[in-house]
Amino acid sequence: MEADNATVVVAREVTRRYGEGETAVDALRGVSVEVPRGKLTAVMGPSGSGKSTLMHILAGLDKPTSGSVAIAGKEITTLSDSDLTKLRREHIGFVFQFFNLLPMLDAGENITLPLSIAGEKPDPGYYDQLVAAVGLGDRLSHRPAELSGGQQQRVAIARALVSRPDVVFADEPTGNLDSHTGHEILELLRHSVEQLGQTIVMVTHEARAAAIADRVLYLADGLIVRELAGATQHEINEAMEEIAQA
Ligand SMILES: Nc1ncnc2c1ncn2[C@@H]1O[C@H](COP(=O)(O)OP(=O)(O)OP(=O)(O)O)[C@@H](O)[C@H]1O
Ligand SMILES: [Mg+2]
């Protein structure tokens, strides 16, 4: 299951069952997906359809019940916890809905945390470019509690990008922001794809957010049921309605 250079993530027949016996939940029922490099892929679908489960498994934060996942050509489902942690650190960034910043570190320290943990320093040119891109120049010495939600999410995005990972997973990155701030965050994600060559997979409920994606995948009941490329907000909404009625 080698990922070639144009494909960052290759998942094959991934299933995930939570619990066992009569109360078991099959959150994923055989998902195969390839994530193309340098593109933004959106994942949509009703609540409970398995979006977060899929993101966690693709990012190596959870293991599938069966199936395979390769990141940058390396099968991750069979790695030991320490090898997986190392691979995540080098190849994967994650942006959560609720920012997940460390409260005692300032914005700049939060951004560089993935590198500090690995005993590394950011490439100065890239770091400056990143801080400029996320628009945090004068807030870098503030702690998360002194930042707005949008600023906190910008810190979280910069943190996900700082190690130049092969792929960034974002689970509803605008889900906890007002519409205007959400729009700014979407522009930032799009910018990072176009200007920094980043690969992003983003879960969203909003057609407006998915419309910035190169490709939209729809999950329903643990399966990918539809895929759109370069779709408009209107087409994305129509597909969502059809899937909700199916
Ligand atoms: N830790 C868990 N234990 C048991 N069941 C779980 C667990 N996590 C998720 N599930 C179940 O798995 C299914 C998929 O959940 P998941 O969180 O992936 O959905 P989602 O598409 O992200 O939904 P939402 O849009 O509400 O975030 C749901 O039925 C959920 O109840
Ligand atoms: Mg979810």
C-alpha cells in the first residue's frame, strides 16, 4: 500500500467498531480513501456518520478495527505507540474544534511546541512566513486566555503547520467561531494550501467551508457515499440534502 509522492494518505477498507456485543457501534464500515498532496479535501456528513472517527484513524490518534492506513508511504496501523508518536510528530498536524492550546504557554511557544518537544527550532524564514500568514505578529507573547477564539484557532493552525507536516487534519476548525472569524480561518487554510503547498483534510458541516475545498467526501453511516470535485456551495448543499434524505 505504498503512497506515491502525489498521494499522502492511503486508507484501505478501514472499519472501526466501538464496544462489543449487542451495544457495539460500527462507526466506520469499510472506508477507502486517498488524500492527494497539496490539495484541500473536505469531509462532510450527518452527525454520527463517522467523520471524527475517520480523522482520528487517518492521523494515527486511534487504531482501526480492521483495514490499513499509510502516511507518506508508511503503514501506521502496525506501528508501536512510540514509533507512531514519532511519525505523528514528523508527518501529521491536527487542528481541533476547541483549539487545545496549552494555557501556560504564550502564543509563540504554543506554535513552536511540536518542535520544542522534538528538541528542534523552527526554520526562521518559514516561521516568519507562517506567523505573517496567520496574522498574529503582535499577539505572540499573549497566552491563550488573552486571545479571542479566532486568534486561538490561528495559533492552533500555525502549530499544526510549523513542522511542515505531510498532512494537516482539521476537525471542524470553524465550528466554534462566529461566521466572520470562521471565514478568516478558512482563508488561512486555503492560503496554506496555495502558498505553502500544504495538504489539508478538513471536517465541516458548512457548505460554505467545504466550497473552499478541491474535493468533498460525504460520509453516511460509516461509508463514503459520494465525492464531488471543485463543487460550488450550491452543489455541496444539494448533495448534502440528497444524502440526508437517502
Ligand atoms: N468512544 C466512543 N465509544 C463509543 N461510540 C463512539 C465513540 N466515539 C464515537 N462513537 C460513535 O461512533 C459513531 C461515529 O462518531 P463520530 O464522532 O465519528 O461522528 P461524527 O461524524 O464526527 O459526528 P459529529 O458531526 O456529531 O461530530 C457515532 O454513532 C458515535 O456515537
Ligand atoms: Mg465529529
